[in-house]
Amino acid sequence: MKYTAQINVMPLKELLDPQGKAVNTSLHNLGLTHVQDVRIGKRISLNIDAATKEEAEKMTHEACKKLLANPVMEAFDFTLTEG
């Protein structure tokens, strides 16, 4: 079966996010002062061929741990859909 994994990788909440801070400051400079606590991450989409949903979840988790997210600085979550 074919599955699509939508992965979100974000900096750990405990760590400073310099990109997010720069964007937050820029938004305030543009008059968007109600925006607070901007955090910048990445979204990754994978198409996976797997026999079962559990196998696709395992592959996605492994890809995130081994390559797509740095566990020292980032956290990840994902959703998996058929198709």
C-alpha cells in the first residue's frame, strides 16, 4: 500500500529559535504587534510503500530519528494517511 507521511520538525521549546525571534521582530516592525512567540520549523512529506500502516509508521519514525530531525535540538511529529 501507499502511504503519505506529513512530518513537522520544530525546535525544542527549551531552546532559543533565532529565526523565529527575527521573524517576530520583523512582524512587529510591520505593525503586527499581536503576533507572539514565532517558531520556525520545517514540514516534510514522504510517500512510502509499505505492507501495513504500522510498517509505514515505523519507517517514518526511523527516517525522522536518523536523518530528518536532530534530537538534540528538534522534536518531530507526523501523521500518516493512505493514498
